[in-house]
Amino acid sequence: MNYIENIYICLAAPILAACIFLRGRSRRVMIFMLAGISMCLLSSYVSTFIAAAYGADKLTATIEITPTIEEIMKFLPILFYVVVYSPKEKDETAQMVMVTAVGFATFENVCYLTANGAGKLLDLAIRGFGTGVMHVVASVLMSMGMIYLWEQLWIRVLGTIGLLSLAGAFHAVYNILVTQPGYVAWVGYLIPVLTAVLIVMVKKQYVGRT
């Protein structure tokens, strides 16, 4: 069994146990956290399969294939939840989008840590905050669609496709920059953090005016 599956079992087991005993919103948080971890594992399989099918090298897969697959896979649990259960609380649904992203990013970072070791704390911190925030910011874009674009069917479909494309493009730009040497990689790691700060500032201004 590959080490990725071993990591998945170690992370998923306590969350699954918590899902059995918790109720209400706490259970939903754990379920979507588990969904994020599961989607990260599945996206690695899908990305690897597509890259092998098209004969893509590692760099091409990282830039062209992985961002699209990962953003779609992150969105699938929320899409299932919305279509099947039709939740009334849009704000909470948007929060579950971000919980899924946190689970996804956590599993990805743990796998990176296992593969590359824990010797360089600064590099790990930069990687953790950069990649983790990138996944959350990309999902914030999707959560905005949950809040503002979910009333009419045609807006829902076109808005979802547009936001998935935007999230995939944001992810792809991040991957392009962080795979470069030197200061370019630092710029890539900073973009998600700066974008997150900008979103928070805009949100505060919007809430303050409403």
C-alpha cells in the first residue's frame, strides 16, 4: 500500500469516528473535512491517470492538469450536498466549501511533508501557508457563487462554470510561479495571502455598507 493511502487512513479514521458521535453543524463540518481529504486522494489518482494517458511530464501535469482536476474534485461534495439536500442556509453552505478546502489542503500538505521531510521549517511554513491559503482562496471564489449566483438555474450553471474556471486559473497561476526558482516562487507563495487579505478587506467594506 502506498504511503499516501496510509496517511489517508490515519487522518480519516478519527474524523470518521467523530462523525458517528457528533450531531448537527459539528457533524457537517467533520463530514466536509473528510470529504476534502478524500477528494485530495481521489484527485491525485485522476490527475496521475490523465497525465499518463496524455504522456504529460511532471511540470506539464502540475500546470495544466492538476489545477483543473483539483478544483473540480473539491467542488463535487458541495455540488452533491446542494443538489440532493437543497440547504436553505447559503452562508453555511459557503462555509462548508471552505471546510472542504481546508481538508483538501491539510491532506496535501501532510503528503508533501512525508515525501520531503521536516528538516527545513521555514520552507515547510511557506509551503503550508502558501498552498493552504491558495486552496482556501480558490474555494472562497466558489463560495461567493453559492451566495450570490444560486437563485436561478441559468445563472447557477453559467456562474458555477465561470467560477470553477476562475478558481482553476488562480490555482494554475500559483503552480506556475511556485515551480520557478528564486524570487518568482516567493511571489507565487505571497499571492494567495495577499488575495486573502484583499477579500477580507472588501468583505468588511461590503458588510459595513449593508
